[in-house]
Amino acid sequence: MREKPLTEFIGSKKATKEQGEKPAEPKVAGLKGPWELPEGWRWVKLGDVVEVKGGKRLPKGEKFSDMPTPYPYLRVDSFENYTINPKKVKFISKELHETLKRYIITSNDVYISIAGSTGIVGIVPPEFDGAHLTENAARLVITNPDALYNRFLMWFLASPRGQEQINENTVGIGQPKLALKRIKAFWIPLPPLEEQKRIVTKLDELNRRLEEAKRLAREAREEAERLIASALHEVFSKAEEKGWEWSTIGKVAKDMKPGFARNKKHISEDGIPHLRPNNIDIGHLNLEKLVKVKLDEKIDIEEYYLQKGDVLFNNTNSFELVGRAALITEDLPWGYSNHITRIRVKQDVILPEWLTVTINYLWMQGYFKRVCTRWVGQAGVNMNTLKKTPVPLPPLEEQKRIVAYLDSINERAQKLVKLYEERERELEQLFPAILDRAFRGEL
């Protein structure tokens, strides 16, 4: 059977009830809420329809089991997309289970994170029914299943109004926390039970479709990002076949100069721009987080000025990022960090654009991971290692042709990446708007 389009699905009227059927009235008092509700709906305090119970941390000195056991323990980092990520579930021993068995959550309850990343909500799947719950989360136990459907409560807490109440009531310095008693005071719109289930059916289906659309957009973006890597591999895999000569960066460079160190105390709006590793993107500068620094008399800044055609090599960074290079496309009276090496090439031998492409291809292939020096949290490529880095040398005209080809591929890839990033953002913003409509009785 053909699926309805999203627009038709969102806008369709609620299902017609059988002749003479009367919605069941929840046995809770109504309140005046922030907006008018449809006939038969009412505002209630959450504490009138649920019990709010906290989780429990492991006793001091106790540890999680190294292997899975029949006793799962759910932490905030295992909460994901309104359910549980099984890869991040921890387990405890039978003895610990006996100690903590008062703090379990069932698949009839709704969980909500109350510390760390507050406001993550969901329902545990059947395979984790009876799991133990972290002290950084609360479980909402529905006291009258004839008045409140657990998935209706979950979607409301995920809605803009639900999240607004969570944020307003999360307080504290250092590690803000949402107190259990504050959760009881939340307001929730409550339609008859059958209407709740109708709304949930629509929300579940819309969420499924939107998640699928986001997955397709994400995969398309990732495929676009791989275009340039595929083009680079195509070019460099033919080096032997075409008989290109090989050299090293040290031999094709006429000058290689590391930058100078500046720290937080030197940052000043009155200073000069100072490029850092986060400004070195693949092939170009990223200036979103450009900082300015003050100098002292020991620094001859003109020695560090950048010229069109300079290649900036990121010599120190995380293990995953060390070794990327960016091309300078205009003269810049700026400085740069000691975690960056400026390379000026012999342009009668190699184009700076070609060297930039080569370095980034080597980075993509993991070359700098293999030759770098590692220490805690960082990795570095020293000057001697950089000088010995191999560089293929096709004729200059061939370099120009290949660079132009790669630029055209990169331009197309970046347009596609931007398009799919915008699509992902649009999809992310759509579901909260749908939730808002749902709890105003407009779905």
C-alpha cells in the first residue's frame, strides 16, 4: 500500500470515532495552562498522574562487570533517540542487583536525565525492562494507565514546551540538576486516552520518516565528502604508471619556518591575527575561530608574515588531525603558531597547490599517523620527518592540470556537502514544530 506523503499525514484529521462513543475523562483535576486546549482536553500537574522516582549510583568501591550479566545498568550516555543504545549499557553483578533492586525501570515508565545532559527522555525497550537506573536520571511511573499513555508523556517531554519546563527548572552551579520535586510541578496537556494513542501513532510514524530522511541526507553528505578523497586516490594511484619523479619536501622547499607560541594571556582584540591548528582545514584556512594576540619585543613579526603561495603544515595536533595543510591565497600580515610550519617552495620545481594536495593526500592515507611522535593527548611531526616526507613530481604543466581538475571536483563536493548539511538542519528543526502542533491539538 502506498504511503501518504508527510504533508498529508501531518494535516489529516483525527480518525472518526464510532457512533455514540464518548471519550473517557481522566480522573484528574484541570488547570488553566499556557494555551487553550481543544474540548475534552485539560491541563494537569505531572505529579497528579505519575510518581517521580530517582535512580541510584553504584555504592562506593563497587564496579561494573567486565562481561554482560542479566542485570543491566543504564547511565545517561546510554540514552539515545528516545530509547537505549545497547552498545553503551553497563552491567552489574547479582549481588549488586540485590542491593539496587529498588531502583529499576520498566518499559511502562518514562526516563528523563536530570544531571549532566538534562532533558533526554525515552522509554526502555523490552530487552532492558527491569534495568537499574543511574542517579542522574529519574523514572516517571504512571499511576493511572487509563488517564495517561507513556509514549504520549515521552513525546510531550521531548516537545518545545516540555523541554522549556526542563530548562527552566534545571538549576545549580557547576553541575546543574533537575530536582525530582520540580518535575512533579510540570504542566502537561491531557486529552482522553484514545486521543493520546491516536496522536502517538502519528508522531511515531512521522519520527520514523524524518529519521529515515535524515539518514539519507547524512549518507549523501558523507558520500559528497568522499568525492575529493576518491579523486585524490585516482590521481596518485597512477604515479608509477606515468613515471613521475619523486622527491622530498625538504628538497622542493626553499624555506621552512615554524611559528611562535602565544597563550591565552596574549589574546587581545588590539593584536594581530595568529593562526592556530584549528584554522588549518583540508587545503584552505578556516577563520571561524581566528584569534588575535599581542606581541613582545622578541618577536620580529615580519619574519612570520604570510605570502600568497605559502603552504601551512599543521605539525602538532591530535593524533587524528596532525599533518593537514592549507594554502595561503593572498598576502597576509599575520602570525602563526609554533604548531604550524610555513613552507615556501621552489616554484620552478613544484606548485604550492600541488604540495598542498600531496600533503593532504598523505594525511588521508594515514602517512603522518605512522611517522608522528605521540604523547598524552597530542602528536607531532618534527622538522626532520617533515623534510623527509616523499613528494611525487609530475611536470609543472601536469601539476597545473591535475590541480585544476581536483579544484573542480572539490567545488562540486563542497556545494553538495553544504546542500545536504542544510537539509539535515531543516529536518532537525521540523520535528519539534510537529510536536508543538501535536500538543496544541492541531495534529
